[in-house]
Amino acid sequence: MVGKHKIETLAGLATGSRAYEKPPMHKTSVVCLLPNTPGAIFKIVAQFATRDLNIVKLETRPACSGEH
């Protein structure tokens, strides 16, 4: 799920008789094919930042150009 909804964390759980329940974990993968131009990755990452979305991991790989 991609969104601004808060997931309850251990620090946010109420104390007392209620037993600790592990919060649900959500993972989303996004694959983008970008042009090889200055700032291309920044323009994508900035979209997450302006929406207060966290990126846990970012990988970049060169596209297979088909040339040998």
C-alpha cells in the first residue's frame, strides 16, 4: 500500500491489559525505466518526498541497451 496512512508502531500502542499485537507490514515495489539524463532519479524521488512517503530501499541498474 502506498499512502499517508500511519501504521501503529510499538511506541504508539496503548499500555495495559491489551497484549502487544504486531502491526501489519506493507511492502510495495515500483519499477521505473528512466532516460539517462541528469536529474532523472531525483525527479522520481522528489515525488515521494513531497507526499511524505518513505523510501526504505532504492536500487539503480543500467538498462540493457541490447548492444554487445
